[in-house]
Amino acid sequence: MDQDNAPLVGGESKPWWASKTIIGAGIGLAGFGLAAAGYQIDAATQSVLIDQTTAFVSAAAALAGTVMVIVGRIAATKTIGKR
């Protein structure tokens, strides 16, 4: 692995959309839009929304990975075995 593509922390990487920073920025942007429309979301509610959205994204990614594994095995044309 070259240095430009090396993971930064813990030897693992994650997709950009699974980042709490990106999720928080999106919720903050939504909060800004709602505030401009006359609605108010306090910091505590934003924190809860970030946590819940992060949990949802993690669950959706796990479900998608599981489905990909099952579909991949069904669609496979070769059996699994020793070489």
C-alpha cells in the first residue's frame, strides 16, 4: 500500500458517508435550513440526531454488506474449495 492511500488511524478506513463529521455537517446544514424556515433545533437535539443517524448508517452498511455476501455467493459460478 502506498503512503497516499494508507489509513490514518487504527489500520482501517471507512467510507466518507460513515464519518460522524460528514453526518454532523449534514444535520447542521439541515438545522440551518430549518432555522431559516422558522424552526429551531437545539444542540442537544442535534446531538441525538447525529447519534441516531450514525447508528442508522452503520446498520444500513451492515445490512448492505450481508446482502452483497449472500447475492455474491448465489451468483457465483465456481464452488469454494481448496486449490
